[in-house]
Amino acid sequence: MSQPDTFAGASTGGHRTSERTFPFRAEHVGSFLRPPALLEARARFQRGEIDAAQLRAAEDEAIRDVVAMQERVGLETITDGEFRREYFHLDFLGQLGGVHTDSPGTVIGADGKEHLVPPTIRVVDKVHHARDIQRRDFEFLKGCTTRTPKVTIPSPTMLHFRAGRAGIDRERYPDLEAFYQDVADAYVAELHSLAEAGCTYVQLDDTNMAYLCDARMREAARERGDDPDALPFLYAHKFINPVAERKPPGMILGMHVCRGNFKSTWAAQGGYEPVAEALLSEMKLDAYFLEYDDERSGDFGPLRHLPKGDKVVVLGLLTTKSGDLEEKDRIKRRIEEATRHVPLEQLALSPQCGFASTVHGNELDFAQQSRKLELVVDIARDIWGDS
């Protein structure tokens, strides 16, 4: 496999905003296993034994440790592990003005495992940016590293897909065009708040584009009156692009397409073909983190929709759902297979998802988590060199 001489993701370390320096060749999605001390602090807070300031102090300590781990394994992209969240999406969406979220439940599936029942997310008033949501957390993260800090937030499509029109107050929004505009405005305000604090890298976490690849969920969309073939394009042009077109100068905006990630279980399956054109060609994003860890994700054919240029697909080839370590040569062969559809210079590598999209975490241990990341870095160096 040939190695390109240059790549948009090359870095010499540190914060660099004058030129595009990421996504890097070795990437990760964002969330990490919560350490026992942090889980205990959260439980004590919920029991009223410690206050919010004490909980935050425990989060601060755990974040410093997880930043050190990321740096130690050789990553250039650094997150706070989502250690201040219980769920990857609800903690953010619930802080948007006009949005109400319910606590999710769980059920035991046919596989005998506990599965997450997606919570109801309802729009009960005009959506607006009521406060800076991630800025304070980002400022702490930035102070912990000299590498590139990344902020992960749920995609704006999360406010529509699960309930559709029925989940949006008709009195407040008789016309959905006003809803789309308000959602975009709220997200743009959040991105500019982050940029003012020095943030240059934001990732949108989106389950809905993956759900629209799943035959069962496509049928559910039809039953509530939505066209699953039209929704990817609606999401591109009404939710994502109105945000991407107004992002702060110098900010990289990516999207992780998630198929479900709760205690090592998943929710959706099916190749990317039903959404690939809207996702890769129509959305004005800089990077796509796509899950490709097993057969549920289909083949690499849909990647042909990625335009030649600066956009990057980060191949999620290592699973976060188990601690079994992948064979290096097999991952290299899969990357080579992907180059039949996308030039190598437009590819990068990561685990398929986060290690703990919810506070519960996946079924692997801290050592296995680190080894996965070390393998990502090792393979990326073999293929693309030190850059």
C-alpha cells in the first residue's frame, strides 16, 4: 500500500488553527470507560451525599487522568471522555431551550442482554440557545493538554427522527421550516461560543443516519408518515448544512454515524447505501466517522459518494464492544479494500464507536481500551508514517 507524501491531518503537535491539521490519521470517537472513583462520586451525588462542586472536582480529576492516557498511547485528538455526561445526547439536548428529554429505560433482548430503550425527546417550546452548554467543559479540557481538544455533541437530527412531527409542538411550530431554522440557529450559537474559547474541532454524534440504513427503522419511519428515502436529504439541507455553512472560520466539523452503543449492544444494522449520497456528498462536513467493525455495516461500496478533495472518512474498523484485539494485518487489508473506493489520503482510522456512550460503559476493561487505541496509532503510523 503506497503512502501519500502529505495529508490534511498531519500534525507536529499542539493547537494549530492557521491550517487544517485534523482529522488525524489515528482518531477516536470520544467517550471512555468511567473509572470506579467517578462512578462512585456520581452515585453519591445522586444520593445527596456530595454537592455539584464536589462531583465536578471528581470529574476534573478523572478527566486529567483520561487525557494523560490518550497522550500516552499517542493520540493527537483529545476528549474529556464525556465524563461529565450520563448519556451522550440527553445531557446536551436537555440544555437547549424548548427541549424536554425523558430518562431512558432498558429491556432484556432476545440475546439475553440489557438493551437501551431510546428516550423520548420532545420539542415543547421554541428551540433556542439558552446558555453556553459545552464552553466551560471545553475550557477545562483545553487546559489539560497541548494537543488538539475535540468536543463531541449530539447531532441536531436527534430532535426530529425518533418522534417525527408528533414530537414537535404544533402550536409553537405549525410550520416545520421555522423549527429547522431555530435548531440551526441554536447549534450555530453553540459552535461560536466554543470557538470563542478556542475550540477548533467539533464532532456531531448522529444515530439517525445509521437508523435510516436499517430496514425495520425505515419501516417505522414510514408508519409515522416520514419518507425514509427523503429524510437523509432533508437532514442534510435543513439541519446539517445550515449549521456547517455558518460554523466559525477554522473549525473542523465532523459527524460520527452510530448504530447504537449501550453495554456493548447495538440498535441498527444495514449498509450505508440508503444514506450515502446525502451523507457523504450533500452534507457540507469535513469528516465522517463511520462504523465498519463487522458485517452489520455492509461493504465499502457506498464510500464512492465521497467527493475527491479535503473530506475525510475515518474508518471505524476496531470494535469497542469487546476487548478482543484485532489482528493488525487484517485491519490493514480492510483499509486497502476501502481504497478501491476512496483515495488513501482521504482515509483515517479509529475504533468503531466510543467505549462508553453512556455512563454504564461497554464490556471491556481499561487495559483493553488502551490496547485498542495503541493499535489504532500503531497501524496508522505503519500506513501513513509519523504524520
